[in-house]
Amino acid sequence: MTQKVVLAAGAMTAMTMLAACSDSSTAPQTPSPMVGKPSFVVAGGTVTNNTPEVGKVKICKTGNIGGSFDVTRAAVGSPDIGTVSGLNTQIAAGTCVLVAEDNSPANVGSNVFISEDAAANVVSTVTGCVFIGGEPPVIDVVQCELAPVSRFINHFHGYVITVNNTYTPPPSAGS
């Protein structure tokens, strides 16, 4: 019995404190407008593995030097929930980086555009591409073009793109 009284008294005290803290004269009367559209970015390109996953684009770097990529996107349909790592995404040789994500439903997603920033004395070549898609997801190397303008991703499509960079030092001035 004493325990019930203590619990009831505690609940009444909490309700009294909440009522005292709510001051309708200072509460906002209308919701404040949202400033700009929120933007969620794949944080600078998260290091990952080379396993294809639906809803994701990964770039893997091989060769003797890394590279810098510009990754942008165009929304397809609504809701617009895709993200990219953005401009100047650094990818070190020997690593794979998540550069785009979109888990949208059917007929909605992101067209992802990827370009590597040219570096002096570096030859860059796309050496592999793996596509994962369908329901259930199937990995298919044959359907994956090596250099399309964009790649469509959503809950049913994903890519792993392998890029090889070869740096050749310039000849020395005295040679």
C-alpha cells in the first residue's frame, strides 16, 4: 500500500513540474520554417570492402597511386533520399570507398555521376565493374558497362567499380 502511495505521489509531482514548465505565452505559435533542405553526405567516402551491395556505389583503387574523384547525383523520382561523398573524394591505392548510397523503392533512386580529377603523370583506367541487381539480388559482371555517363542505384541496384592508376615520374631535367 505504501509503495502505491509513493508511486502515485511521484507521478503527481512529475505532472505538476511538467505543467509548471510549460508556458504557453512563450511557446512558439507556428512552426518555425526549415532553412534549406537537409543534405546527408556519405562522410568523405567511407572505407569499405569490394563486396557488391544493392543501394551502394563503391570505388576500388588499384595501381601505384590513389586518386581524387568528384561524385555527384541527380534524383530520380520521390522521395529524394540518395547521398554521395561529393567533390574531391580521396581514394588511396589498395582501398575501396563507399561513394554513393540510395535505398529508394522501385522506380525511384539516384543517377550517380563519377569522374576522376586528372593528375599529372597519371594514367587512369577503369579495369573492372560489378553490378548487383534484381530481386533477389544477382551479381552480374556482363551487364556492367565500364564507362557509362551515370549509374542508377536504389534498393535493387548497386556497383563496385575498380580503377587502376599508374603514376610515372617525369624525366629528370638532366637526362
